[in-house]
Amino acid sequence: MVRWARLSHFGPSRASRLNDPDFIDLEQCRRGDPRVLASLHRVFGDRVFRICLGVLGQHADAEDAAQEVLLRILEGAGSFAGRSRFSTWVFRLTVNHCLNRRKQRRLGLTKLPEEDSDEPISSARSPLQEAAAAEERVELHAALARLRPRHRVALVLRELEGLSYREMAEVLQVPVGTVMSRLARARQELLRRLPGLLAERTETVGDRHAL
């Protein structure tokens, strides 16, 4: 019997599943069939990357980590017992992989990849708007990087991925009350960090102009 995984709680009939891009053939995944990798990337690629970027804070590092996570999903699908949604298992695997990668990086066991400076710029915004948006992203990720890992993860899952408290509790394997407490502390800490970073940037710009 073919088993399927979907992002939503309830799915349509099997006939319509075959044409639904949000379904993953778990049996195919468990067999390690490389053809399912394209489906995993389509369904989870963007969300896995955003979590990696939020936790790791470095674009090239997040890209590498996201690719590693997708391969780990393929390799480890046999361990998925079906007690939670497949997406919950995927996000838990992503978070754990990123936290382990941060630990290895801190211990000097991994080297940060070089950033690609030739990223495409959207034509929908002017160069000035793109520059301002890029600065905001840098400031946000700099602030996130200074948070405790558990607080950073909580913010990423809630604010970037929009998970509910219950979904976060399942991913992190902690009570809902713990999730809410971590989020509250993370938001307070982030609000304290951001003004300081903005002030640092203002002082740096002022010093540069004074030279």
C-alpha cells in the first residue's frame, strides 16, 4: 500500500493525490529513490532554506545546509513512524541539523562557504530599495545571530514559517507553554538587539563621513 505525506492535515482522494504537487510518495522516499528528491525540493525546499537561513544567518551556509537536509530526508525517511505529520518531522530534522552545524562551526569543525556577491536583483524594486532591503536583512540576521539558539529557532518557526504553537511544540518536542515562553523571551531580546545594531550602523556611517 502506497503511503503519502502532505503539508495539510487532511487530503483528498487517492486519485487526486497523483496530480497534487504537495504530496510525497513515502514508500518511494523510504526506498531512497533519487527521483523523489525533486518532489522534496518542490514541496519543502523554500521552507527548509528559510529555516536554515534564520538559524545559521549566512546565505551560502544556509544553501549548503538546506541541500544536506533534503538528502537527509531522503536517507532517513525510513525512520519516519507516522506519529506526526511528515512536515513536522522534516522541520524537526531541519532545526536539529542546523543546530548541529552551528555547534560544529563554533568548534571549528566546519568552514563557512564564501558568499556569492553576484545574486540577482529583482527588477520590481529600484537599486536604492534593494540596498535598503538588503541592509534590513543584514541587521535582522545579525540580531538573530546574537540570540540564544532556542530563541532564534522559536522566532524562525513562528515569524518566518508561521507555525502554530502546537506545531512548534511538535517540531521542538516541548510543551506548548515552553514554546510560548521561548517566543516571549526571544521577541524581547530581539527588540533589545535591533536598536543597538541600528545605532552601531549609524555611528559607523557617521564616522565614515567624518573621515
